[in-house]
Amino acid sequence: MTLWSGRFTSSMSASLWELSESYSFDHVLYSYDIAGSRAHVRTLVAAGLVSEDEAAAIAGALDEVESEFDRGTFVRAATDEDIHMAIERRVTEIAGDAGAKLHTARSRNDQVATTVRLFARDATVEVARGALDLVDALADAADRHPGASLPGYTHLQRAQPVLLVHHLSAHAWALLRDVDRLLDARERLNVSPLGAGALAGTSLPIDPEVAAALLGFDGTVANSMDAVSDRDFVAEVLFTLALLGVHLSRLGEELVLWTSSEFGFATLGDEFTTGSSMLPQKKNSDVAELARAKSGRLVGNLVTVLTVLKGLPLAYNRDLQEDKEPLFDSLRQVLLVLRALAGAYGSLAFATQSAADAAGDEWLVAIDLAERLVQSGVPFRQAHERVGGWVARAVADSTSLAAVVATSDDAALLADSFAPGASLRARRSPGAAGPDAAPVQRARLDGARRDAAARVADLVGE
């Protein structure tokens, strides 16, 4: 018999049960459901609906149930449709009539919404910490290769030389934006739906602020129908995880390129690579390929939830049960990728000379030539045209750009433009890729990282 069977004369069909049950995946929420129930009991006590003795019996039963889950000894009954009904059923077995009062002034609708918010609140912090660890791994990889340079690319073609620290810092800034979005999402979701009941509240004299304060929520949801039907916070967290996944995919893609023989810019440690079942010489950067692939899964989970939500009438609909598996899966996958990529970058050995040789490609000096002409008074568009002509001539004559420039009327002005490292050193505007701009950028990045870490620590009371 289920906890809602009073109105029914026959039991649920096996096919509907298999479609309907969610215990198989939502049991991971047990600690959050129990936390919500503890707070709800205090709300009932404050309203005079449960005595202190009854509250103590319920609290003891909740403690015992949580211990059973922690030890892996909890036994699911055949009628336990979801984790919420399983816990209430077991509490009632332990606490008797007092346990039967646990669900007073509460529906599974506001109960589930509260439980998922509590879960998502912790999940955002866990992912933020993982992202900050990856930021640290990127900074450490740059520090192990001071002064290293490589070509910066547009359209996957060499464009201008950049420092390795500049390149990796670009990824770090994207990750810090992800952290910011995660914590912003956490702030918005941190309101309690308890007290909304099924959709319209309750006639019983409860104060929802009691449970909200005990659970660390910033307040309560203002509208009872919105409280039980809102899954914006799930969609927002999934979006943030999906965008983080896109950034991780970009990191993975570059590792795939850099560790290929064609680029030869880096190698990963053996502990973060795999071999081939057939080809003895292979050392594959599978960690990067999987990071790249997981982004599709994260985007797919977001699309799943948005599609579920798009046509639902107010208030609660059973469709909302489908919010959990995508959320659980995205959290698990993004944490796996964050940890693996942090380890991979921790093992990265950058091929400094090979990358520097590529960064020294003379074609990358073209913009420097144009800007030197600008400094001498030539309008930029005319300078661009003049340098483009030199490039075209060098290509046509199969000669070097330096040789063509040496025969031009501007040879004296541009004589030192091809010196080793000159192009990189010329990148000195604020935020630029050269060594003069690097210290200020690193200080800004380190400061932003500290601020993000402090924000995380403040949220969890560390």
C-alpha cells in the first residue's frame, strides 16, 4: 500500500509503477530530504501541531533512517515510490503515530522542490571548487614553463605570438566566469518552497520562515504556485554546467592539438594518457577527447529539462520528476572532467623550443610591420595594403617576407622587426600577450581567483 492509496480501490499496474517510480535514482537525495523534514518538524512544533515529545520521536527516527542510509542498510519497501515516501514510511514504522504526523501541512510537491534546491545549492559550490582547482592547475602549468611562447591562432591558423601564461590565463578567466555564474545561480535558488503545500498553501497555522531559517535559506518563495512549479533554478544550473562544459571542451580540443605530432607543443604524463590495443607506438590524449565529448552530454541535459518545462500549465505536474536525472548526470560528468583535466594539466610538459619556433614564424610579424608604418604617420589602411603587397610578393617569389621588406623603401624603419622575440615584446598594450603586460594580468587573475575562493568560503561558512 502506498502512502496515498486511500482513495483507490486497486493497486498501481506494474507498467505504471515502472514508469512512475523514481527511487532508483532519487535515493541519492536522502540526506537533503531528511534535512528538510527536520526543519519541517520544527515548523509544526512552532505551530502547535506537534508536541516536543512527538518532535523528539520523529527526530530520533529521522536520525536512525539517515544512519541506515549512511551504512547502506536501509531496506526499500515494495511500495516506496520515491525517496520521500521511503523515508516517511520508515519514520512512521519507527516513531509510530508521531511519525504519521511528519507530513502535516506538507505535500510532496513542496517537499521535493525543497529537497532539490538543497541538493543544487551544494552542487553549485562543489563544482565551483572544482573549477577553481582547474584554474590553479592552469596557473601552475604556466609557472613550470616561464617565458614560454607559442603562436596564437585565429581560424586555427597562426596569427600572432603569445606567451603560454597569456594563453592559459584566457581559459582561466572563462572558468572564473563559470564560478561567478554558479554562485549567482546558487543565490537565486536559495529560497524555501516549504509551506506551499500541493499548490495553494494550507489552512494550518504554520510559519514557513521557521524552516527557511533552519535550512539556511534566504527566505521563502512568495507565491505558492510558483514555489511548487518552478524549476528555473534547475535549468539555470544546467545551463551553467553546460557552458562550463563548453569551456572544458575547448581546453580538451587544444590538448588534442598540442599533443599531436603535427603540433608537437606538449605531452601529457603517462597517467593521463592511454595506449592502443593494436598500435604499440600510440600515446593517446583520451582525457582531452573525453572532456571534449562530455560537453554534448551536458548540453543535451539542458535541452532535456528545457523541453520538459516548455509547455507545463501551473502548478505542479509529474513531468517535473524528469528534472533530476539530467541534473544528477550533469553534476557527475562535469566533476569528472574538472578533476581529470586538472590532473592532465598538472602532468603537462610543454615543448618550449618547438612552440617558440612556431611562434617565431616570420609571417606573424606582418601586423608589427603595419603598426610600425602607422607610427611613422602612414594611415593604417594604407599600411595594411602595403604590407599585404609584400606578403603577396614573398609568396609569389617563394622567398621570405624579411627579404622582401629589406628591398623596400621602408627597410631602414623596419630593420629590427624580424629580430627574435621582437613581435612578442611589441605586444604591450593592457591585456596584451607580451611579457611587459604579463605581470599586471597575472596579478589581476590571482586577485580574481582569491575573490572567487573567498566568496565560496563565505557561502559555506569556512
